[in-house]
Amino acid sequence: MRIIDLSLPIDDTLQETHAAKIDRITHAYGVEHFNEIVMSKQPGGRERFARGERAARADEIPDGEMLSLEIVHSSVHMGSHVDAPFHYGSHCEGKPSKTIDQVPLEWCYGPGVVLNFTHLKFPDVIKKSEVVAALSVIHYTLRPLDIVLIRTDGDKQLGTDDYVNKYVGMLPEAVEYILDQGVKMIGIDTIGLDRPCFGMFKEFLDTKDKTKIWPSHFLGRRREYCHMERLGNLGALPKPFGFTVACFPVNVKNAGAGWCRAVAIIE
């Protein structure tokens, strides 16, 4: 068995629309952190800590090191993640939308299919006809609960302005065609499923045409599905189907998305 990582990390070095910040408490500084936490629970402890008193010295702790600790301040849409129906709107198919902790786990584990759209370049978009053609090339018919991965190689631009502003998005007609086959989970290797947002925002504000703003996302108000964004490494998949995808999201209560470690399992 071989496992291929299809995920990108939460990275606080990237400057993006919703940048992450990670507080990193090192092993060595963990000694100070330990003292501050412990002493803050004692009468007058904060004042004594500020004066330099310590409950435990570094030489009293194994190797002079405590445990490392990282505190992540991040949108649930940073790094590889699953968008739940709740992200698209408060209601879906006439019912309250599922939050990420309510998404059926059966949607997050199943046969994978990767469709290659690397021949498209910004400002191209993925239409229904492109999906039909991509399936024809690999001689595959989609089945219910397949997990469809959209490869554009957009992840190769990670860390650049083009990753945020120049990528190949999907039109709702393409998404809906895939959903019509019984698919509940789609994944793409770009920062977003729709067209690049700032150009999309401009078109909407210039025209006030409701169809110009988040159309593939808003499709999820009448068709229940999830999609993953910010996938990576889809080019490492050795075949277009015949593998399993696992993409269980982190269980964030009442949230519209959750980070995930998406992988392909090759038997």
C-alpha cells in the first residue's frame, strides 16, 4: 500500500486574504511558559513571576526543556480544507445546512477520480463540456460517492501572487454535472473553487448581477455537497482512478469548514 499526501499546510509565512498566525512556544521557552501558567494559579503568583521568582528552574526540568506548543490563529479556510454546506448558506435544499461537524463521514472516504485540466490557463474556466471531455479521455463514468479531484496544478503557484489572483476556477454548470452523477465531495488544487475572487467581486460590483458572485459556492444552497480547496500534489497520482481518497475534516463545532489531511491510498 502507498499513501500520497494531497494536502497543503497551514502556513504562517504566506500573505493571503486570511493570513494565518502561529505562536510558537519552543521547548526552551516552555520552561518560562510553564512557570507563568502554574504561578498564575497561585495567590500573588503573577506578581512574583513578574519579579523573577520561578516555581521550577530550567535545571530542575529534564534537559532544561518543556513540551513545545503551537497556538494557531487561522481561518478554517487556510491550508487544505473541506467546505461544508453551511459555508454556502444557512439553508440547503430547503433545510438548515449541515455544518462541518454534521457532514456524513461516508462522503469523506471513497473511490477517487482525478480529472486533468492542466491544459487550461487563467483566465480559462472549467465548463461542463471540459468535465465531459476529461472523463472521456480516461474512459471513466462517475458513480455515486466518488470523490472527484480537479487537477489544474494551481498549487505550484503557492506563495506567489498568481496563486491568489490567477487560477482556473469552475463554473456552476461543471460542478452541477458532477453532482448529477451522485458525487458528494469534489476537491480542487487552487485557493478557491470559483473564479479568482477579486475579479469576480469587481464584475459583481460593476453590474450587481447576482450570478457573478460565488456562483459555484452558492450552488450549494440548492444542491447538497462538499468541496475541498487548496489541495496539492495531484500530479503525483499514478493513475486517474482505481485509488481511494480519505479527506476527513477536523471536527470544528458549528463551523462552515474544517482543515483536512487529504490523502490518496494506492493498493
